[in-house]
Amino acid sequence: MTAIKHALQRDIFTPNDERLLSIVNVCKAGKKKKNCFLCATVTTERPVQVKVVKVKKSDKGDFYKRQMAWELRDLAEVDAKDATKENPEFDLHFEKVYRWVASSTAEKNSFISCIWKLNQRYLRKKVEFVNVSAQLLEELPKAEESVPSGESQNVAGGDEDTLDDYQELNAREEQDIENMMEVCEYAISNAEAFAEKLSRELQVLDGANIQSIMASEKQVNILMQLLDEALTEVDTIEAKLLSYEEMLQSVKEQMDQISQSNRLIQISNTNNSKLLDEIQFLVNYMDLSKGHIRALQEGDLSSPKGIEACINASEALLQCMNVALRPGHDKLMAVKQQQNLFTDLRDTFARRLTNHLNNVFVHQGHDQSSTLSQHTAELTLPKHSPLHRDLLRYAKLMEWLKNTQREKYEGLSRTYVDYMTRLYEREIKDFFEVAKIKMAGTTKEGKGKFATLPRKESALKQETESLHGSSGKLTGSTSSLNKLAVSSSNSRRSQSSSLLDMGNMSASDLDVADRTKFDKIFEQVLSELEPLCLAEQDFISKFFKLQQQPVLAQGEHTDDSDGTAHSRPVSEHRHSMSSEKDMVRQMMNKIFQSIETELNSLIALGDKIDSFNSLYMLVKMSHHVWTAENVDPASYLSTTLGNVLVTVKRNFDKCISGQIKQMEEVKISKKSKVGILPFVTSFEEFAELAETIFRNAERRGDLDKAYIKLIRAVFMNVEKVASESQKTPRDVVMMENFHHIFSTLSRLKISCLEAERKEAKHKYTDHLQSYVINSLGQPLEKLNHFFEGVEARVAQGVREEEVSYQLAFNKQELRKVIKEYPGKEVKKGLDNLYKKVDKHLCEEESLLQVVWHSMQDEFIRQYKHFEGLINRCYPGSGITMDFTIQDMLEYFSSIAQSH
């Protein structure tokens, strides 16, 4: 085994700077025996690394190769299987368990003992040994433990020498041995003699060393004496150092006390500074001046100065209540007292403000209603700008009330709405009664309802007091307030001093002037309502602070019963613009709840007077809706007028449907000629009126749709009447009426009816031609039949020059037919035809000369056609008509002039 150990050290471990400490010949347990060696090694360089290396002998030679290596620090456990009995098996627990069987128990014990010693020295007993005999697990000698650290390397070397008898020579030792052997010639040939020589020289050197030691005894004693003196001095120095150390310890304790005192002083200063900041914060943000407290408790809410003082005080109070307290402030008694004071001031001032504004509503409304009598006979509405101007002084206080006392704010809103609802309802009802009287044409202003319009002051006072409770006095000047001016675009105001005398006339008796008067009255009504609604809505938005974001910057504070302030996030109060607009719309709907009803009643009256009034109302209402939507699409005025516009549009559609129904119900006389149908004339009147009314109107599309419906009904019913006509030919009815329609559309130039205009012209032209052809067939009837037969023969394949050989169409038959139509007979026939056409046509349309000229052209065309057939079918015969084209022109001209 020693030779194997030397070989492994030389071939495998020395090249890697490693030293082999122990070796065991093993094989794996339970398998076919394949021997290998487990080696315990350490590195020669520091830091020392301890490894367990598996070495296997090569199958192809006698050399060894390194197969696997484990770090000893990765070894968790060594299991010897049995501590009492000899057993060659043992286990090493690395990352997994390796089971080995040693060649002998002694090799196993020697290897485990080596592992244990390496574990004790380098791993601080990390590895656990199980089932190992106590004799193998020996402690390291105490002598080694007491060796100074400077000699640890030598001790380690000595201990490692005990692990193995073999000690390899280093290079210097080898060089010394070689030099010694070179001096001795027989060092190799006679080793025993060389060893004896070395022994003798060693004894000589030992003796010299002993003599030297004995000779130096005196010097040793002197040295020992010096050492004793040095030790005495050392003790003295140590005593001084000890006293110095005690002094320094005392100084250190004093410095520690000073440092602790300074630290406490610094902490105290920091705390005092923070406390001062907190106190300054509370004083700056939670202190309300005596002047503000006095204004909140006793401030005059009637005078401008008093109102301004109350506004400033309320804003300061709101700022104090909304201050964001720091953690712990709410537990301070002073803070709680201030919060309780703020709460009391808020509640007191909110009650004062609510009671005062209630009295303002009552007395200002009383002053407003006293002026109603001057508006009763005129078509005007009372102006509420003085009331609005006085109340707007309290707008900021209303905003404060909205942010602090929501219930009182909402109560004031309801009170204002209830009172103004009654006031506006009375004013609007009286206003519309005047408008209806002017529309109906009655002059009884002093009778009936209007005789009682001026109310007694006592009755009004009783009503307002029942609504608001006890009343107070409102004093102070309002001359310095800004006047609220709300104007509507394109609004016209007509100051009429006399009533329109329309009487009980029917729609057929109304002329354009009457309709214009109605238009002015309706425009006056809308022009009065529009600024009234806009001014009221603008006042509500400003006075009640709607459609604006809340003033709170950080959060609103609400007080519990114990006076503790709790902050709520701003998000709970950040209402959307739409919700506040809805609130404005609800208030406006309640205040002006009678406007829509009264407007619908007025529209119904206008439609009853004359259905064509719906055209005026549609244009005016559309214009005002368009104007209101441009200002605010979601306003009350826009919504209400939009609803009323639906009613007006419905009446307009009803008017169109009524005209169409009248067209369908038209009955014509069987004994007289038809002429221009009444619904055609009605359409012309409607179109002329509509074009005048709808010039530059916003809702032109509604009229265009109505035009399409009406013109289609006119076309259909003209054809229906023409088919039913017995006295007048169908072509004449169609020709005259479509000519009238064409003339009307051409004159009015209605762009949406351009296709219908062309269609009317086409129908008029077609029926004119048809009437002319049918009428001209009678004067030359036999001649027409003769040439129709000639054309039929040609169509059957007979050549034109061979037609004269046909028995029925020879030259004699042609001359015979021509003789029946001499010039006098033709003129007589044309004269009868003129009388007949004159009898068919009506005088209103003046189409007689147009028809007569068309007949002349058609007659000449037929004449030329007959001459052409004679020249082609009867060439060289010399047959001609008894009259010429010039004769025909004279006939037509003389007949037209004679009538």
C-alpha cells in the first residue's frame, strides 16, 4: 500500500500541488467488485482546501487516473455502519449517499480517523460521524491548541506528519544531502560507514553545544537580571497606564453626560420649535376676528356695507372651518372649542340669512306685483330686473349657504320657486289673454276678466304673507347695483296701442294684411317671452350659484354632535355640470310651468282662425328655437320652445293634409266646362304665401317636404278630374291645369320642385299636341283616310310609284277625294273648329291663340305630308290640292281676327 501511496502522490497529486494524507482501497457495495481508491488530500497553498478524491487504475496500463473529487465541506455525514463490530462497509453522504466496502477494516478506520481530524482542523466539526468507535474520534492534543498562531503552520505540519510516517524532502534538503554525499566518497558504496561518520560528527557537535551553553552561564545570569529589571519597569509603567486609564474613564463618563445633556437640549429645542409652528398654524388659520364675529351675529343684511361685511365674515368663517387639521389637532381642547364656536356662528348666521331672504322675496315681490296694472292692456310682460338686481347682492351669501347649510339653501330655493311660480303664472296668464283678444279682434278690454286684473294691495299682501310667514322691512339703496340686461338676437318688439279688428271672419276672408298682423302679434309674444325666460334663468344661475364648481379647495367639514370636525373629500361635492343644469331646468320648469300650455292654446287659436297661420308660426317658432339653441342647447327656453315647435309642426302637417283632402274631395260640374281647378289655384296661393313667409327661414326642409306632398296630390287629382270630365275633353283639362302649374313653378322658382316643373311642362306639351291632332282630324277626314290607305299599301310592300295602279287608290279616286275639299269648305271647317276650341278652353289661362297657332302648324305639316305622298305615289299626274299653304295661312289669320 505504501508503494501505491508513493506512486499516487508522485503521478497525480504532486502536479496539482496537493498532499496525500490517507488512502483506502474500496469497491461499491452490492455491485461487481471494481476496486478503486479513496484519497484524503490537502492543498499545499493557502487557503487550504480539503478534498476526497476517487482514483482508479487504468485498464490499459499500470498508471492511475483521477476519476472524481468532492470538497470535504460538501460532506454531511460519515456512517461506519457498526461501532462495536468490525465491518468494512461505510457510507459517505455528499449530494447523494455513496456506499463503499473497504478491502480491510483497518484501512477503513484509518481513513475515517483522517477524515475526522481534517474535519476538526479545517471544518470546525461540521461533518457528522455516525456509528464510529469512540477510540477513533480522539481530540487534538492540547499542546497543539496552545501553540501560538505564528507557529500554527509548523504544528499543522507536525500533525500532518503524524498522520503518515513518510515525509517528502524539499528542494533545499535534497541539495544539502547531495553536497554532503559529494564530500564523502563512500557515501553510496558504504552506507553504514557513511552513517557512522555522520553519527560521530553529530556527537561532536552536541558536545560543543553543551560546552558553549555552560560557558555562557554568566551571561545568562546577567540577562536574567536585566529581564527582572525590565519586568519591574514594566510593572511600574502598567501601574501608570492603569491610573491614566482610570482618569480617561472618568473624562469619558463626563463627556457622555455632556453629550446626553446636549442631545436632550437639542430635542427640547426641536420640540419647542415644532410646538411653536403648530400654535402659529392654529392661530393663523383657526382664529376669527371680533369684527367678523360681530358681523355674523349682528350684521345688517339690508345695507350694502352690511352685506359686504357679512360676505367677508362668512368667507373667513368658511376658510376657518375648512382648514385641513394635522394629525392630533382634533384632540386639543382649544381646537374643539373653536370648532364649536364656528358651528354656532354658522348656524346663527344661516338662520339670520334665511329669514332675511324670505322677507326680501315677500317685499320685493310685493313691489313687483304692484306694477302689474300698467301691463294689462298692452302686449308686454313686466320686467323683473329690479328684483333681480336687489337679490344679486346676496349671491355670494347664497353660495356660502350652499356650501355650509345645504338644507337651508334648498329650502330657500323652494321658497323662491313657489313664490315666483304664482307671480309668473298670473302675469303670463294675463299676457296671453291680451294676445288672444288681439288675435280674435275683440275690443272689450274693460269687460270680463280684464276688469279684475289690478289686484288689491291687501289681497296681495295676504297671499305673500301666507306663503312666507311673518314679513319684515327691506331698506337700503339699490341705485348702485348693476342692471341685468338680457337681450335676444333678432327679437322685435311692437308697441301696439289698439286692438286688431279681425272679427269672426273665416279663413277665406283673411287677406295678406290680416295674416301679417297675426304674424306680428305672434312675434311680439315670442319676443316678450324669450328675454323674460333668459333673464330669469340667468338670475337663477347667478343667485343660486348653479353651473359652477364648489368653492371648497380641500374638503368640506361637517360637525358631529360633539363638535368634532370631519373632512369629506371634494369628490362628494363635485357635481357634474349636467346635474346642476338639470336643477336649473327643474326650477325653470316649475316657475314657468304655464308657458307651454298657454303657447299651445295660443297656437290652437291661430290655427283655428286660419290654417295658413301655421306657416307663420312654424317660421317664427323655428327661428326662436334656433336662436335659443345657439345660446344654450340645454336651456329651459330651448327645451320649451322645442316642445311647442313640435305642436306647430303638427299643425302645419295637418294643414297640408287638409289641403290634400280637399283636393281629393273636389267635385266638378257636368254642365259647365272645367277650366282651372280650384285646388290648382289654391296650391298657387299656398306657394306664393309660403315663399314669402319662408324666405331665409331655418326650417326650409319642412316646406320642401310639404311642397312634394302637395304637388304630387295636385298632379294625381288633375289627372283624376280630367278622366272624369264629361263637358271638357281630357286633353284640355290636362293642358290648361298643367300649363298653369308650369307657369306658377316657373315664376316662383322653387328649387325642390324643379323636376315637377319639367314634368308639368312635359304633360302640358303632350296634351296640347294630342288635343291639336285629335281636333284636326275632322276637317280633312276623307283625305286623311285616303292617304292612310296609301301608306298602308306602301307598308305592305307596294312600291310608291305603283300605288296609282291600285283600284281603290288610282288617280281618279284621288281627284274625287280632293274635289270634296275645296278652299271654301276647308275655311268653313276651320271656322267651326275655332268655335269648338274656343268653347272648350277657359278664359283664365288664355291658351286659345296658342292652341290655334299649334293647329296651324299641324295643318301645314299635314298639307306638306299629303303633297309629298302625291309627288311620290302619283308622279307626273299634275294632281294638286285646291288650296295652297298661303291660302291656309290666310284662312287661319282671318278666322282668328274675326273672333
